[in-house]
Amino acid sequence: MYARLKRLLTPPFILLAAFLLWFWEWLWEPLERLMARIGQWPVLHQLEAWIARAPRYLALVCFFIPGAVLLPFKLAGVYFIAHGAPVLGIVTFLAAKVVGTALVARIFSLTKPQLLEIGWFARLYWRITAFRDRVFTALHAHPLYQRVHGTLLALRARLRQVRRGMAYHLRRRWRAVMRHVRRGRG
């Protein structure tokens, strides 16, 4: 019975873990880079410099602010879903989640040294990191994950080709329009 239940429940949990891993690898780091570029804007650059110099407990408060600020938007998404607007609810919730993840990733990269000076935070961080690494290692070795990962990589490569093709097409069309405009003026 136990083996049968395990066989039945393992694939959905592996898919869930694969999604979480995809989120971690393909969204966290790109969002962090995006926020770093946005953080170069003069006003935000000053704010980031202030956050990076903040004492450890103020850094901890800064780390938790995005979650607190975006919680009402996530709750609004759940409210929309519960009251018959599932698309609006899902879009609201996911937008709040992505924005929150981007902000948390950036603030964490700015405040990590200060946060790791707090004993309980450092212990929690290293435990979560070790757990995540164990899960990722086991997940990477699983055949179902390897198939899903291969499919996602192929999809990503195909999307990149489509974007390149569209950019090439748009450049050609733009040049043709500009040639036409120049001929009309000449």
C-alpha cells in the first residue's frame, strides 16, 4: 500500500518541485538583475545605497517590507477569485508575487551581509539553503524532472528563435518603410 501510494504521489510532487526550481532558477536571478538595472536610476540608487548601509535590524525590516506592502494585493487576488473573477484574481495575485519576488531578491542582495549577522536569521538561511540544495540535487537526478527540464529548455530555445525572427522581420519592414518615406520626399 505504501509503495503504491508513493508511486502515485511522487510524480505530482516532482512536477511541483520542478516548477519551484524553475521559478528559483529562471525568475529569481533575472528579476534580481532587472531590479539592479532599475536600481541604477538616480533616486533609487540613493535609496539602495541607504538600504545597503542600514544596520542589521533595519535591514531586516527593509527585507520584510515588500511582503507586507504587497499582501493586500495578493488578498485582493484571492478575493477576485472567490467572487467570480478568476482571471483578474490570478493576474493580480501573480503580478503581486512577481513584483514581490523582484523586490525581495534585490533587497536581499543588498542586505545579505547585515541579515547574516542576525543569529536566528543566519541559522534559518543556512538550513533553508541546505534543504533547497538537497532537494535540487535529488530533483535533478529524477528522470521525470530531466524530461520536464529538457522540454522547458527546448521551449525556451524555440521562443528565443521566434523573438529573433520577429526582430529580424520588424527590422526589414522598418527599413522598407524608411526607404519608401525617403523616396516619397526625394
